[in-house]
Amino acid sequence: MVHGSGEWEDQTGCISIPIYQSATFKHKGLNQSTGYDYSRLQNPTREELEKTIAKLEGGKEGLAFSTGMAAIDCVARLLKPGEHIIISDDLYGGTYRLFEDVYKVYGIESTYVDTTDLEKITMELKDNTKAIYMETPSNPMMKVSDIGKISALAKEKGLITIVDNTFLTPYFQRPMDFGADIVVHSGTKFLGGHNDTLAGLLVASREDLIEKLRFTQVSIGATLSPFDSWLILRGIKTLAIRLEKQQENAKHIALWLKNCDAVEKVYYPGFKEHEGYEISLKQTSGFGSIISFTVKEKKAIGKVLEEVEIVTFAESLGGVESLITYPYLQTHASIPEEIRNRMGVTDKLLRLSVGIENVNDIIYDLSKSLN
Ligand SMILES: *Cc1c(COP(=O)(O)O)cnc(C)c1O
């Protein structure tokens, strides 16, 4: 993580890769190319990030996009009209919106399934099913799906398995080790890690998939800029220590919340009683630092969101700064109320992304409005 792909070097000996802020590249002669022609197609800084994420995820090649949604959009385009995809029912609201409100009209069918239940997935398979898309742990209910079992089922049926690995990153979870074909990331979150850059990343395990995905990436053009590629590379250098510290803080805070009178239920996969605990032990090396919890009284929501001082009331997650969000009206607002309620994304749910601040400061900050 600290040294990136390990493949890159230049004559100056610089430790940090330069930001190749060039839109285009000079040709020495007819039919000659340095390997770089135009930055939508290839750019050395972006390429280093693409190689780095591929190496970290254990995939063949990586691709970097301007946002996480652009990366997910690129994956969605693997499907043709008339084809069907199974998607985790508890999932980032933007991904739901993409499949429901953008791709449905183009004839791409999607079914939202509780992917923690293999039987439910099997029941929803159709002749035209092409792929299974899951988030694990899921956003925001922290449900854990068994990547190995789902990938095995998908292989048997000839389907592509796609995992959104934003919440744990390859530091804690490598879906390809368990058979996933494609891993997607919102690089905006833990990989960037500083709440200052938007980015999306994709890694595929197979050459045929990479070829299609890269073609779509450069044709559509939502590629990551050289500067933003550099920022994500810089973020990745400290991924390990940030995630360790964030997780350590999160474990304390999850316990504290569990014992807090105003709190009804805490969703954190690091609890032994969490439904996905055993699967987590099998497929991850950590539980991460996202905690969702419900409060007993709805009026506590506004109080917490307005009174926090160290924790910030803002969308997003994964950065060094602790953020708290209200999924019901923010990240998951585009999901119909009935589905939100069924999933547990109610008007009493808060999602906390724990940062690297002093843990006692965070707890004190929350305690002022929760106690
Ligand atoms: C934020 C997020 C996305 C979307 O990424 P952007 O960078 O905001 O486009 C997708 N999946 C998950 C799990 C996310 O948290």
C-alpha cells in the first residue's frame, strides 16, 4: 500500500509519482507512440493508481473513474437490454437509483434481494440473469453476505459476481480471493480517506471483462484526472494505519452506543451477536469503522445532528474526520419509503463513520446529545 504498484520509477528518483498534467502526448513519428496518446485513454498517474488497486485487490487490471457512480455505471453497461441483474436490497441509494431510474428504461431488469440469504438469491434467478451485485457489509444496515458461497452459485450458473468493497477496502476484505469477478469502489471514501476527492475504482479478475470495461471507460470518458489520481494514491499510502485506528475507535464507540440509554439498536459486524459475525471472520480481516444505530425517540435525531461539534453532520464516509448521516433523508432518500422501512432504513436510524480523532472526544461529543 505504501509503495503503490512497485512498477513505477523515473530517472529523477522521486518518491512520489509526478502528476502528469498533460491532456495529450507527442508522437515521435508516424505509427509511433510512447504508450500514451491522450489522457482520456491513458495517463501515467492514473495508470499507476489502476495498477495499485489491481494489485491490492488481487485482480488482473484496475480502472479509475471520476466517481464511484461512474465506476458502477461502467459495470452496469456489461448488461444488454433484456438482461437481468440481482442486487443486494440493502445498498447505497445512488446504486439503486442508477439501476431503477436510469437503466430500467433501457430494458435492464433488476431484482433487489436479501443477499445474506442464498436461498432467496436462488429463487430470484431467471433465464436472463446475467450478474449478482452485492454490497458487504451493506450500506447502511451492515448486513454481511457470503462472497464465497454467492460466487460459487454464480459460477455454476455462468453469472458475473460483482462486489462493492467500499466499506472495507482490500485492507480488510479481498472479494476476489473468494471468487468475485469484479470489485467496485467509491474511492471517495476510505481509499482517498480525507474527504477531499471524488473517485471510483474497478478491478476485474478476467481479461475478457477488463477489455469490455476499459472500452466503456474510455468511450464514455468519466476517467479520473491526473491530480485526483495522485490524491487517491497518496491516500492509499496511509490506508493501513488509518483503517486500524478508525476500527479501534469504532469498536469502542459501538460498545458505548450499545450501553447508551437513548439508543435502541446498534448495527456493527464486530459484535458477536451480529448475524454476519461468523461470515465476517471467514472473509474479512476486520470489521471496519461504519456503525449504524437507531435511537428510541425520533426527536433525538435532530438533537444529535445539530449538536455534534467534533463529529460532522455530513454525507459520505471513510475519511479521517468522523461524519454522521441520516440515511432516511440523505443517502437513501431515492429509495421508496416502503422498501426503506422494510430494510430498516427508518426515520430513527443514524449512520456514523468513525474517523481518527481521539476516541474520548468523539464519545464525549455524542454523549452531550444522547445522554
Ligand atoms: C459513496 C458510495 C458509492 C458512490 O460513490 P461516489 O464516489 O459518491 O460516486 C457507491 N457505493 C458505496 C457503498 C458508497 O458508499
